[in-house]
Amino acid sequence: MADTPLQIAGREDKTEPPITVAGVLVNAAKGAVADVQDYAMLCGRTFVTLVTPPFYLQDILQQMDSIGAGSLPIILLSGFFIGAVMVLQTGSQFTRFGQSSLTGDVVAIALVRELGPSLTGLLVTGRCATGIASELGSMLVTEQVDAMRAMGTDPVRKLVAPRVIATLLTLPLLTAMTDFMGLLGGCVASVFSLRLSAIEFWRRAIDALDFADLMQGFTKPFFFAFILATIGCYKGLTVRGGTQGVGRATTQAAVLSSVLIIVADAFLTKVALFLADKLF
Amino acid sequence: MAGTHPMNSPITSSPDSSPTIKFESVRLGFDEGDILRGVSFQVQERETLVLLGETGTGKTLSLKLAAGLLKPSEGNIRVLGRDVSSMAERDLLAFRRQIGFVFQEGALFDSMTVGDNVAYRLLEDKVMDDEIEPRVLEVLRFVELEHTIDLFPAELSGGMRRRVSIARALINQPPIVLYDSPTAGLDPVTSQTIITLILRLRDVFGVTALLATQRLQDGFALANFRFDPATKRVVHSTPNGKAGTAGRMAATRFLVLREGGVYFEGGPEELADTQDDYLKRFLV
């Protein structure tokens, strides 16, 4: 409130402390640590709601439709062309050595182990983590989350858990669709570009895969799903600054989820290769 | 199960004479500094306490503290005999079923129809489907918005959203209702409609209320008028300034917050007759 002659005298003089580089860095570090703590607490509360009743089955189904079925078009389209591009890029190199028939093997392994899960995770992050953050952020700034709490509903159980469960259930399925569409696109590219037999392509692609590849390729989506859903929910539920804050939270959710998925992918790949070596 | 009273019968009073809401030396601050610095007040059963103050003096925060939506950094808050300032969130979730909260902009769930918004608490409590619709229609009839049951909040005017918000807060017939600037941003006619609803709630159902507002006329309307259930009209209240109810007198008092503390606490006559320069600015 601006000071005017009508203001009562004696109001505290609030002088701001001087800004220093060290101060800014310390505050940024404190903020990051606090964020990690709050995120960890949200994840902990989410775990509890995943295994204790009540469960909001209707909300889970709605979110599965929104996250799963809603992401299908982009997954199918992207998967198809990713597979096609992979064949075009790798096929040209194998052709130089007269081994174009290996194209199917390489594309299948790369898709199932790595590109399928990571690209699906990144595509769904861009579509859904942002949507989750903006939806929950909008609810927060319009006091709908407070209204929910005022009426005796736990927002983590009602808003976060259905989204996390829905993503955990649908992302592996979407990954499978990406893998299939990628192989389909690769097959089409092989037939028309490399003049390979479609049957030969599919046979080699399926034969190249072993159980370790499938384990790696279908374990990663669970971790990616948890990351993108919880990050989206966390950013949405911690919005500050009104509608501008909602926009900021949406962007941060996309960036943070994407980076964490890529980082997690590196660690998961290392662990998966180690376990494959030991167990299979 | 909550909400066993039909809408046309008042909530029976408790024999316990302890205050329904009690703030003791409550302090609340954020990074920018303390907003509330040692605020203490009480609200008796069936009483309406009008919270007045400039923007940023902590009126909304006081309501949220009373509902347990925020925790004070110091002090103690007791509501219906329970210490909400130290209750765990999972216990507060159940406890808040006894409190109705009318948010400033309504805070309706915009992905749900009016009917589903009003029925929200019943749906959460797993009330039978055939019981939900009649109760929803009853409260919507109370706020005169029965015809909007299938509309979405985006299709309603501001005043209608406030009234639906009141209906949603009433569905379980809570003994306490907290109003956060229920007439803010509304035209005078719609504001009068909202105040009439609040009068009906107070005088017919005997709710205890905290009402945060910047409009002094809302507080004086509550103090000087009452809803007569016999004639179903708003009439001037008794000469002593207290609004009458079906069985007990319900008082309306004012609490003015300023710079983190209680600047004034008293009845409408004391406020109207004040010679304090700061308080007179509210009376202009």
C-alpha cells in the first residue's frame, strides 16, 4: 500500500538488505534444496495414497483416457516416422558394407531398448506433464485446491494419485505402440528405400530381440511415467504468482521432466546392461 | 452420516458455552514478514463476527487459519473445542466437514456442473445416489438457483457463482460457515441478494459465522436486519441491535484488523459511534 499523508505515522521502515552475488547463489541453493525436499514429500505422500484407500477409480479412468488415449495420435505418428528415419539413416551405412539386411536387427534393438521408451517419455512429457501442471496450477490460483481441502478431500489423493496411476499404466502401453509403429515405419522404409523384403525385415527384427531387451525397454517407462506425472503435479501444486506463475510452472514442468527422464535413462541403461550381463 | 437435518429446521445448540471459534495470540508470517502478530478473539455460538480491514491485513488468512488450511507460526486456534492449529492434515480433512467455506471468487470446480459442485461433499461421503439429487435441489432452491443444476460454472455470472458456492458450503448443514468477501466485485443488487442469503442462514439455521469483508455496509446489514421465517422477508432487527432467531438472540460483532493486530472489537453501535479517525474512514 502506497504511503500517503493520511497514513498513520510510526509504520516500520522496511529497508531491503543489499543484494550480493553470494547472497543470490545461497538463496538459489536453499530454494533448490527446499524444492527437492518438497518434491520428495509429495512423492512420499503419493506412494501412501497409491496403496491405501480410498481410490478415485473414476478419476483414474478419466486420466487414462486423457493421458493414454489422448497421446495415441502423436505416439503413432511419431513412432512411424522415427522408425522410418532410423532405417534410412542406418540402412545407407549398412549398404556400403553389403549388410543392409542387418538394418532390421539394429532398428529393433535401438527402438525397443532405447528410442521407444525415451522418445515416448519425452513426447508424453511435452503433451501431458505440461497439461497436468497447467491444470493443477490453474486450480491452485483459483482456490479450487483450497476448496477441495476445505471440503475434506486430500488433493494428493484426488488430483495427484489418479494422474500418477494413469501414467504408470498407460506409458508402457504407449511405449509398446511406439515400438510397433517404429518397426512398421522401418519396414515401409526398408521395402521402398532399401528394397528389402518385408518378411525378411520383420523376421530379423523379432529374432534380434531377446528377453533382456524387452525387460530394459519395458521397465524404463515405469520410471519415466512416475517422473513426468509427479513433476507435472508438483509444479502445478506449487505455482506462485497467479496466471503468469501457471505459465512458468508449465514450462518448468516440461523442461525438468525432460531432463530428468534423460538423466534417469542413462542410469537405468547402465543398471539394465549390468543386470542383463549377470542374469541373462 | 452428516446432513441429517432437513433444510427447514435449525441446528440445535450445544449446551457447552465455550466459544465456537477461539484465536489466542495467533501469529502468521511469510517471507515478506508477519501478517498477523498476536491476534486474539472469540466467536460464540450462532454469533457472526465481521472481519474488517484494509487489503493485506489478514482477513482471508484468519478464515483459512480457522479452517485449518494454514497453520499459525505461533498461538492457538480452537474450533468447536478442537485445536486446529496442531491437528494433522488427515484429521483436519474429516474435521472440516463441520465447516462451510465460501471462497471469494466461489472456487467452484470448473470441470464439474453446478449440481456436481454442490453434491461434491455428498459424493465424497459416498451418499446414496437417490438421496443426493433431492438434497442438491433443496440447497439450490434455498439460493434460488435450482434451474442451473446442469450448467457449468463458466456459464454463470459472478453473483450466481457466489450463490452456488454458498449452496455447496451448506450441503452438509455445517454449524460454522466462513465467508471470504462474499460480495466483493458484485453490484449492489446482487450484493443484497448474497447478504439476504447469509441472513437466512444465520437466522433460520443458526450458523456461527466469520465474515471477512471490506464493505462495512455488509456488516451493518447483518447487524441491523434479520430474516423473518414467518413472512420469509428481511425485516429490521430488534431495537437493541441484535438479530433475532427462532430460539436465541444471535449477535453481530465487528473486528477491525490493522498492522497485524486487533484494532477494534465491538458491536455495531460502538463502531457507528466511534470518534477514532482511522475507524471513521471505514464509515465514510
